[in-house]
Amino acid sequence: MKSKIFKIIVWSVTLLWLCMIFYFSSKPSTESLQESGDILVHLNQLEESEIYNTTDSRVFDLHYYVRKSAHFILYSGLGFLTALSIVLIRYKSYTSYVIAWLAAALYGVSDEAHQYFIPGRGPTFADIKLDTISALAGVVTAAVIVELYRRYGSKSGG
């Protein structure tokens, strides 16, 4: 019973994560810029008055790093959760991890295509590459944890 509840929780978190990515990428560029600016203000990297001054290369670069970090966090998290979700349904050696990576990467492609329809935003090949590599990082992390648990955790009665 605990195993079934755990599967439901993991799948629910994965679906919520997908919705969160969609939500963030649905925001127009001005709103997204404000959010990355708010993070930079909170980190004491920008003043409130500097948020929209993207002609300043320092401000532009700071926004760029926050946005790319967000891509990495969102898609490595998606890769991790997708791998865990698929492994919990049916573990088939490393094939499960490849399927999880492809699913997360394809979601990244579809998310970039979705941004074509959002004011001030658009798809970029660079973001597709970043999302794909980030998803792979999350899948590899999940694979290491799952494989370590299978080898050592289950032997200790866990």
C-alpha cells in the first residue's frame, strides 16, 4: 500500500512540475523580466530601478544568468521526476532512464514551441539544448540514487 501511495505522490509532483514549467513559460517577456529582476534585487545584485535597463550589459547578463539557471533547475527537476515516475511504474534497466530523458527533452521542445505564441517570447535552439542537457543531468541523478538504493538500500531492510 505504501508503494502505491508513493507512486501516486511522485506522479502528482511530476504533473505539477510540468504545469509549473508551462505556467512560467506562458508569461509575457515583460512579466518574466520583472520576475528575474525581482530575484536579482532580492540577491542584492540590482536596484529596483535597474530591472528594465537591459541596455546595460551588466543588467542584461544578470537577467540572462537567472533565466538560464531557471531553465537548468526546472528541466533537471523534470528529468529527475520523470525518471523516478517511469522507474516506479516499470523498471526496465537503463531503458527506463532513456525514455525519461527523451520525454523530458521532448517536453522542452514543446515548451519552446509554445513560447512562439507568447508576447515578446519565442523559441530558441539554445534553450532546447539547455533543457535537454539539464533533463539529462536530472535523469542521471535519479539513476544514481535509484541504483544505489537497489544495491545497498534494499539490503538494509529499507
